[in-house]
Amino acid sequence: MSHHPTIAVVGSGPIGSAYARVLVEQLPDARVVMFEAGPQLTAIPGESVRNIPDPDEKQRARELSQGPQSGALRESLGIPAGVVVEGMFTARQGTHLLDFGGEGSAHAPTFPAAAAATNVGGQGAHWTCATPSPAFSEKIAFIPDEEWDDLLATAKDLLHVQSAAFADSAVGEGIRSLLEEEFGDELPEGYGPGTLPVAGDPQPDGSMRWAGADVVLGPLIDPASPLSERFTLHDLSFVRRIVVEGDRAIGVEVEDLRTKETRFVGADLVVVAADAFRTPQLLWASGIRPVALGRYLTEHHVVITTIAVDADRIGRFASEQDLEAEIARRSLNPADPVAAVNRIPFSEPDHPFSLQVMYAENPPFQLDPTHPAAGNRWGYVNMGYGVRKHPRVEDGVTFSDDELDYRGLPNMTIEYALTDVENAEIAEATELLRRAGGALGTFVAEPRLLPNGSSLHYMGTTRIGETDDGTSVADPWSRVWGVDGLVVGGNGVIPTANTMNPTLMSVAVAVRGARKAAEDLS
Ligand code: FAD
């Protein structure tokens, strides 16, 4: 092992960034080189696009992240114009569908909303920043409880998590009180309605600077810090292959998407954090094919609705003055007007769901001006229950050696189905959503189940496990079974059935993997 180890990180999202940060901090002689297939969007690498004040610039940053669905910007991203059809629909802004319908598109008829972001900071430049912690069976049983606590605390520091964001909003408190009246008696102590932790830094004017991979990288991208001298980030650099010699990863083959030149970069450790579909794809393309690779795909299904908040009901807890204060605060950042964020967390055995409750000035869709709830003075609540998917080997992504995708990697086909178990829990969550909505006001949209893939939280495809028994891809420290010097990171490592936003959990697992990798390298 070299005394000056080089670590190659594939992917610049929050997880690749967590590996980079911990490894540079823990290994005084190590260098980290990070490769990102997408472009850098902001002057500070990996910053959340939600912080961009100018609406046109924000829009452009989102389009630049949409890979094959970037329209006219596509060729500047090194994506050949000829391989993609025009006019297809896009996914959530800043992301691109895997099954976008053009030539070289993935096949995902049973998981149609599957999407990714291709840019510095990954999906972490576009995320909502909700950062709940896993609870009960969502946690990974082989990681001891005290270690979980420590890993989650470190992950919260890395992501700048605020556990009481917007807690001073009287309207937010009113919403919690109404939910408490409806559900309080049924929920265990400590698991009732509360504020939703979010990642960001509250500003003196009451607005939020949302966190992205930038805050995780921290000193690594601060030119004033000596740590920045041992970290390099290359954007528009697409890793085509992990190079393996014998049973050890020795580096990566990287294509510079500006010059189209491909070079080999040697490394003592390769960390692949390229999202839950492209990480297993890259392993497959490199001939690394554990039987569980791509299998056991899960997400959390989402049942959502929008409610116009009822003046009389909320008026029992919040005054006209409180509402004025709320409106004044929202007007500080009209481009990102979400204010109070609340939730009811997962608890077992009786509430295996996560409810996320976002208070907003407008519904997320155009409401007919003649609708009785249009222009509701007390605003709207967009809320949804996350419902778990129980892991099954049948659900997953496969890769073709014969058909290539638009980048020239083995193309993906996703196969996925809900079982009776999930359908029963979805029905239960829909009932709970009706009750929650009824407690807060009037339904503006009927509760509905979003199409598979809509959560954007894909898990299980590179799951970690205790033994190499064919049901996992990597060991408890995220080291790929059978290949030395290769670690996987991201939501794909999560082997459990989750109902919540998984990024905090994946950063925690990454911290564990990075600490072990630092030990292995020193
Ligand atoms: P990503 O952030 O996806 O980054 C992976 C990166 O790898 C990408 O930039 C990609 O371009 C790059 N890459 C892929 N292949 C290659 C290759 N071969 N070579 C080089 N680079 C490559 N999560 C939450 O927990 N809470 C939320 O509230 C939340 N809200 C969200 C809202 C939206 C709109 C979106 C889009 C996502 C949201 N998420 C949320 C999900 C969250 O953003 C992801 O969980 C998180 O970003 C995952 O981090 P990652 O580093 O594993 O992967």
C-alpha cells in the first residue's frame, strides 16, 4: 500500500462527497480525485440550485442537470444529439427519466418515474433537504445502536441538519396541533407530529440556505483550507470502467466529455457513489457481477394530497397576526416559498409510515381560479405518506451486454411489482391521509398513489449484508464482496424497508464505510 494513497471517487453527490471529506480528514497523506459525469452548475461546487436567486439562472442550472433530457444544452454535456428523440416529457425539474423514450433509453415500464440527476452535487443539488433519521426496523440490525447514534450525529453535522426548522412558525405549530388532536392518542410517546428535520443553514432574515454536496465537502472546496490541496473535482468526466487486476480494483477509466479522450487513473481505493442505478451498472460494465447486483430494489411509495387550510380550524391555534408574519417571511424568498415543514415519523408496530407535511402559499399545480379553494388566504398543505416496499429478489434492474444505453454502457431494464403486502399498507396510508386532510381543511386534490419510481429514493440495488450469501453486494462496511479496494455508496446500500427520505441514512452508512476504508489504507 502506497504511503500517499490515491482515492478515486465516482459521483459528486452527497455520498461521494461524504467519502471524500472523511478520507481526506482521516488520512493526512491521501489525495482524493472525484469524477462527475455532469457539469458544475454553481460557482461553489455542489451548491443547491434552490439557493440561486435569479429564476432564469435557476432554470438553466436545472436543465443542465437533465442529461439526455437537457434539450438544446445536451451536446455541451457530451451527449450525442442524434441518439435522443426530441419532445419527450421530463421528470421533476433538475432530473431526467431513466426511461425517457428515446434511443438508448432504459426500459422501465413498471417503474416509469425512475429518474436521476447528472451534475456536480447530483440529486443533492435539487433535493428537498428533508433529513429524518431511520427508526425501528428501518435501521440496519447489524450496526449496533450506539454506533448508529454516532454515525447519524456525524451525518447530521456533514449535512448541516436543523432538527427544528421553522419551529417558530405559529401556523406550522397550529398544523402540528391539529394533527396531534387527530392522531396523538394512537402514536407512541416521541413519535407524534413534530417538525421535519431539514438540511440547511437558517439565515438572519429567516430564510434558509439549503444544503447540497457543497456543505458536505466543506473544507475540501475552501481554498483557504490546506485540506483543499488534496482534493480535486473533475466535472464532465464520465467513468466508463472500474479497472480490476486479479481480485483488486486498481483504478478507473475516465472519459473527458469535453475532449472525448479516455485515460486511466490509478487508485488505491475506488469509491462508486453514482446512484442506485448507475452504481450497479458501472460494476456490471466492469465485469463485477455479484448475484445480488441490482436486485432487491425498493423505494417508498408515496400517497399524496393537497389541502386548503381551513381558517376556523387553524384559527384556534394561530392568529391573523401570525398569518401576516408567515406571509412576510415567505415573501423574502418568493422563488422558494416553503415555510413550515412537519411530519409524523415511522413507528412500529402500528404506524409503519412516514407522513411529510409541507405548508405552502400555493398548491403545486395550477388551481382553477373559480375553484372555491383558489387563493386560500391561510395557504395549502402538500402532504404525503411514505409506504415501505418489502425487499424481494424479483424487484430490480438488469443490464444487457447486447444493448447499450445512450452513453454506451450496458442498458438497463427495471422490473418491479407491488405485492398484497404493499397494497394493504398503501390502502391503510390512504385512509390515514384522508383523516389528516380532514383535520386540516378541504381537499383540493384527492389522495392518490404516485407512479412507481416517484419517490426518487431508490434503495437495495447494492445492498450491504453481514455475510457473502448471495443476498448482498457488499460487506457491512460497504466493501464489495470479492474485490479488494472497491467500495459502494448511496441509497443502493440500504438493505431495509424504508418509509423515509434516505439521504441522511446513506451518509451515515458512508461515514462508516469511509472510517473503515481509512483504517484499511493506513
Ligand atoms: P446522487 O446525488 O444521485 O449523485 C450521483 C452522481 O453520480 C450524479 O451526479 C451522477 O451524474 C454521477 N455519476 C453517475 N454515473 C457516473 C459515472 N459513470 N461517472 C461519473 N459520474 C457519474 N433525499 C432526502 O433524503 N430528502 C429529501 O427531501 C429529498 N428530496 C429530493 C427531491 C428531489 C427533487 C430529488 C431529485 C431528490 C431528492 N432526494 C431527497 C434524494 C437525494 O437527493 C438523494 O438521496 C441523494 O442525492 C443521493 O446521493 P448520492 O451521492 O448517492 O447520489
